[in-house]
Amino acid sequence: MSENLDRLAAEGVAVWLDDLSRERLASGRLTDLVEEQRVVGITSNPTIFTKAIRSGALYDEQVKGLARRGVRVEEAVRLLTAFDVRWACDVLRPVYEASDGVDGRVSLEVDPRVAHDTAATVAEARALWWLVDRPNMFVKIPATQKGLEAISTALGEGISINVTLIFSLDRYDQVLRAFLDGMGRAHAAGHDLTSIASVASFFVSRVDTEVDSRLDKIGTPEARDLRGRAAIANARLAYRHFEQACAGDRWRALAAAGMRPQRPLWASTGVKDPAYRDTRYVDELVAPGVVNTMPEQTLRAVADHGRIQGDTIHGAYGDAQQVLDDLEAVGVSYEDVVRVLEDRGIRTFTASGNELFEQLDGELHAKRAAA
């Protein structure tokens, strides 16, 4: 067990893996990471599944069976991904039980093509929740404007939700309100609030990628000094918003009724710029009650040479706000940055979903032709 990952867990950070494949499950590598590297959760997305299905012979027999049955590609995607998520849920079930349902969670994303359709997103969430049938599953719903009502509706029905694709502080506030609205509905409907969980996935590295490109174009010494500072500042301020929400009367009332906090989850924590330390989005975002979901490369880097030096968020709010103020002063608009990132995130999300459907549709046709 890595001392760095031990320290991270001791500080209250849940270590999750941002990768899932049937090969990882069948080989026992996920079990090894759980037992040896403090991994207590796992996230997935269409891009991850496309890569897994394309390169994994372990899917062939199931795809052949689906092809023989004439299953449409949309349902085939659900069945293939649900198989892996159910298996991963079972691997992580002991963690779920040991943590009283806090960790041991596995996320499965709704069909990306319905991100702007509230009713379709809710229907998809219900279908995935029923199909996987594991209490330690999260249904991932993007934080689009239409997605917010779907999040509240699903939570109100007792479905645990991972809210994804959050970039801005204003959108995060809307997510927190959607969470409280959903939990209020669940309470009114008589659901056991302790059985419902949620995380809010706040994206990190993509913020630096976008802001740094703008700073490079500006090119002044003041702009260059701000490179690599936006993402961490943005995430730290998000944690302050989380704390403010926790202190609200409605949150406290629902917490007294059994509601668990909707934990902030740091997503996109793999470092894109080789000029930066490869563990910076872990080292600099340590605080109690957060999740950090990492690609395996980042996880291994943290285990090997991470700099875990206690809480790096509390006490840094003033500096974080100053970074955003300084960015505005040199000509980088925060509102424009987060708008671009959300729009691009949804387009990428949809494109990766389309790629998954196209990949599997081709395989289903090939298997039918070969039968």
C-alpha cells in the first residue's frame, strides 16, 4: 500500500479510478487496485467503453449473442456496459458495506444523445438503475440545463446520481439546488434518505487547458504568470460553495432526516501539459469529504511521488478568488471560458457516445454476417 495514498485517504479524499473494462475485471486488476492502492470507487464514460470494446476480445461472445438475437445497438450498448458495471459493483461491494454505503460506487452514464431532453434522461436513468440492479451504482447525468430537472427527478425516486460535466461555479450552485430539490422530493415520498447517494463531478484539467491557451495568446508577463493557476483556483472555490450549501437551513434539515452530503468529485485530473507536475490536480485539491477520480497513470504517479501535505483547500479561498480576478484583469473572461468548456464538453460527450454506438453497430453487423 502506498504511503501517499494512505495519507490521501487519511485526509478524507476518496480515491476513485477513472477507467473500467472487462479485461480489468477478468484479470483481477481492479481487485488488486482496491486491495493495494486504496481505490474505493470507479467511474466510466462512453469513450472508456468504446476503447474497451474495440480492444477487448472478452466482449466477443456477448456481442455474438446479441447479434444472433437481433438486438438493436442502443439496447446492446446498455447490456454490454451494464454487465461490466454490475461486475465492478460486485467487486466493490465489500468497500460499499465497510463504508456504510459512502464508497464502493461505480458510475454508468446515460445515453449522451439525450443530454438536452429531460424526460428521455429520466427514462434512461430508470432503465439503467433497474438493469444494473446494484445499490452501489451511480447513474451519471450531465449538468445541462435540461439535465438539472432530470437529476432532481431521479434522486426523488431513490436513484443515486453522479452529476457530471460541471465547469462553472454558477452551474455548480444549480447542481447543489437540484440535489436538495431531489432529496426533498425523496423525503416527501417516504424514501430512506440514507440509501440515496450523489456526487458532483467538477472538471479540473480542462479549465487550465482552455485558460492557458488564451493566456499564451495574450503573451504579456502578467498573463504568463497566471498559467496553470485557473483550474485549481476554480475547484477550490467550488469547495467553498459546497461548504456554504452544507451550512444552509434546508441542507441541515434534510441531513437531520438522513440525507448524505453530495460530495464534490474532482474529475479530469490527469495532467495535460507536460510542463506541470503530473500529480498537481491531486496534491493541490485535498480536503475532507471529496472524491478524486484518476486515470491509472495518475494514480500510479501519486502513489510513487505525490506530495500529500494535508488540506490544501481551506485557507486558500482568498488566493483562489484573486486568481480569477487577475484573469479578468488580463483579458480572460471566466464566464466565456466556462461557457466554451460546457458547450465543448457536451459536444465531446455526445460525439463519444456516437462513436460507441457506431463501433458496436459495426460489430453487430459483422457478427450477423459471419453467423
